[in-house]
Amino acid sequence: MSGRNAHLTLVSAELPPESVRADVGAAAQIADSLAARDRELHFDLDACGRAVVELRSLDGEVLRRLTGAEALAVMAGLADVE
């Protein structure tokens, strides 16, 4: 996360399953951990529609490009990036 506040709109009174809430919470902790080190993952699509994932500083400086597998491992808590 880049330090910006996210706002959610509740569209249903029904909560997602506990497993989904746990996964979202885990991803938020990893994003917070990256932000504490002035880092964020930035996801975009290139001109051909392929996913591009970059490790950036919070001010937008691209530190390096990640493969999709690396990005998934980071967000799953299985790997770290520097």
C-alpha cells in the first residue's frame, strides 16, 4: 500500500467467509510490512495486456520489476523483496 487510505462501500449486509477475511487480513499485513520499509508492489498491464509487477518506493521510484511468480510469493508471505 502506498499510504493512501482505502475506502470501501458496503453493498451487502452479508460478510464474506472467514477464510476470505483472513486472506485479506494477511495480504494487508504484508502490504503494511512493505510500506514500513518504503516499498509497495505496483500492478499494471503492458501494451499487450500482460501483467507487469514492479517493486516501487512509496514516492513511485521503480526499484525493480518482478515476475508474476515472485509477486505471488511475496503477497502469499512466502518470499520477501529488496
